[in-house]
Amino acid sequence: MVIFAASCTYQGGANDPVSRKFSWFSYINGDDIRKVCADLGTDRYRFVYNGIYQEQTRSYDIFFYARKMTMQVRGQANVAQFNLNDLFAPWRGVREDLVMNEKELSILRKSLKESAALHNDQKGLRLYADDFYWTVAACVDGVFHFDAYLWGTDHWNEMVFDDLLFSWDVTGVEPVKPRVLSKVDKYEYEKYQKPFLLEVSGNGLVGFQK
């Protein structure tokens, strides 16, 4: 399996697939949130779902100060969206914004605690691109937290925020549900898709280069 470690820092706002590929590690790691957390003055969350990287990723960015959730779903290229004015269109996926009220934000904040997302105790957990997992990068009361939930682990079963996020999702794209991959699927994926590996290290991620 090819192992990849990203080297570009996510600065926020970039939506093109090229920038996304090279800053994906930093985006999941919440580097932009981590940098400003202590002085932010409000909560800021990022949830990322990996439903096999090349098949589907879903991200949910929550801005408490703006009472807004920005959600994006990406997967395999959709050639039907090809546009000469936007050559990246087939790879951009679907992006939507949702205005949230105080009650919804409070429920989401509570779900972090109920999901044990503020304990930062998943050190050593390995996240392969062809696995199913969630990551959480959250600034809560001026303190940054990172957590990860791998399908098939006890910690995955502690998670409650996923149902909330899916219930608020307005992208119209169905989530790819976790499933056991056959040996043929794994072989094809490793041969053609160049999967990568991330590892949780304390309050964040480390990447590996083969």
C-alpha cells in the first residue's frame, strides 16, 4: 500500500481539486482552526467522513459566529458537469451552506461530548484511505481537540454526531455506508488508486511517506 504524507498547509477557502489533494492532510488535521483557536472567541468545528477516499468524502464545517454549516461531498469525477468555463467542475463535488439556529448549535456541541470527542485518546490509530472513518477537529472554548472514529472499533459505536450531521445534510447525495471490502476490491484499489495512510498522534495527525 502506498503511504502519503501531505506537505501543504490548508489556508481555508480553496475549493479546487488540485489544492484539495495537496492540502487534504492539513484540512483533516484542522491546521487552520488550530492556528486561531485560542483567540477565536467562539466554537468552530470540522467533521470529515471518509467513505473510501476515491469513492466519497464528506466534510461539514461549522462556524458558530456565523451560525452556518458548510458541507461538501466529493467522489469520483462526474463528466456530466464538464464546463469549459470551469475545467475542475467534474471533480468539485457538491457544496451547500445551511443556516443553523442556536438550538441546533447547542445540540451539536452536546453531541461532541456525548461522542467522547474531547478526550484526544486515539493515539496510534491508523486511518487508511480505503477505510471508513470520521475525524473531528474542534475548537471548544478556546481549546483545540482532535479525534477519529474508525469503523469496527468501540469508539465508532460511541459516536452520535454522525446521525445529526446526516439529518441536516442538504447536498442530496446519499452517504456511502461502511462495508467489508472483498480481497478483489482491496487489490484493485491498491493497484490503481494509490491509497494513503494517516495516523493519529495525540491531538492531531502524522503522515507517512513510503
